[in-house]
Amino acid sequence: MKNRELTEVFQGYDFQVKITHPVVNSTGTTVVYVHGQQARNQHRKPKMICEIATRLHSSFCWYELAGHSNDLEQYDKADIFTWIEQLKYLLTNIITGNVILVGSCLGGIISLFTAPYFKERVKGVITLSAADIDWRQKLCPDQQEDLKKQGYTVFYLQDKRIPFKLTEKFISSTEEIRKQENISLACPAHLLIGRNDPAVKVTDVLNLSDKISSPETIIKIIQNDTHGMRTKTSMNEVEYSLCSLLK
């Protein structure tokens, strides 16, 4: 493998990019991983997907969503439109050739709404734990009050072990994007969801699939997985999907 790391500047945000190239027999396709919200320190999953891409002789790119550094002020200024534009920037200025987008949670939504801008190059979208979520509806009254008073609140997964900072700017942007009734793709979309996911329900993924216009939309429900989607079963399904998209 050949590794390359660089720092890019996009709309005033510094973000890190890591690219791995196979040494021989390259498919000419890059698997681009889009991480979830505030997942900058959770490197296990992109490493697992990088290993899969490498076995399949494809390049792999991991990058950091704008604002997902140690500068919390930068994070507060970003929203889903920022991150869609950032992925467009990455695919226009850094990654060449065909790509397959693999997006986790928020990264899945970013991938789905970016793919239509690159219909000739995006050969597939794989989402992990992604759904068309009404975040405001998920907040309890105290969280609603926090959001109103201070412009953000904290949403927890799994008995307060996994916190997510949700800003009013972010929630408002998701409400705008949820108004779009059609995601028109020129490539297959594979939507993976863990049956035991505490944040995203299977019905949420089904609702998202209703918006997708694609040559092929597949929903994979992983029996014993949760939101993290890091089990061997989930990674096997990711590999099956990548194999079919790389043919």
C-alpha cells in the first residue's frame, strides 16, 4: 500500500485527508469513506473498510468533516450543506476517477445528496445507519429548551455513553434538506442498518429509501448490530456490496 496524507482548506476550515493506494492491480476506483457526526476519534471503522478496499485492489480515502477538529467554534459554524459542499470539493479537487461513497450515519446522508452532482463518476453509495431523521422531534422538552436558550443541545445514545452536540444551525439545515422529496442517483444504493440500532429504526431507513430514485436500491438489515456497524457480519455485508459495485 502507498499512503498519502494532506491538509486541505475549505471555506476557512482545515481538514485532514488520508489516501491509501494499492500497489498493484488497481481497479481505478476510490472508496471514499464519509464519517458520522462527531466521529473524528473513532478510527476503527474506516480502518476496517480500508482493509476491505485494499483486498479488493481499490484506493481508499478517509477525510475529516469540516469543523470536526478540536476547534468547537468551527463545528458550531458548520451544517449539512457545509459538509455536502466539502465532499463536492474533495471529489472535484483531490479525488480523480470513479468513486464509491461509503457513509456512516450523517455521512450516509451527505453521500446520498452529493452523489447526484457526480453521476458519471459515482458508481455506488453504501450507507451505514443512515436515515432521514427529524432531529427536532427526537429531542425531549429539556433539550428543546437548551436548544432555544443556547443554540445547541446534547443528544445521547446508549445510556449517555455516546453524546452528540446538535446545534440549531445543524438541525435547521437537516429540516431544509428533508424537504427534498427525491434523491436521483445514476448508481446503486445499498442501505445497511443494524436491527438493534438505538438511534435509527428500520422504518427510518425504509422512509429514506422511498426518496431514492436509483437503478438498484438494496436494504440490508443486520440482525445483531447496533449503530456502530462494526461487527464481522456488517463488515462482510459491506464487502459483498463493494464487490458487486466494483464489477
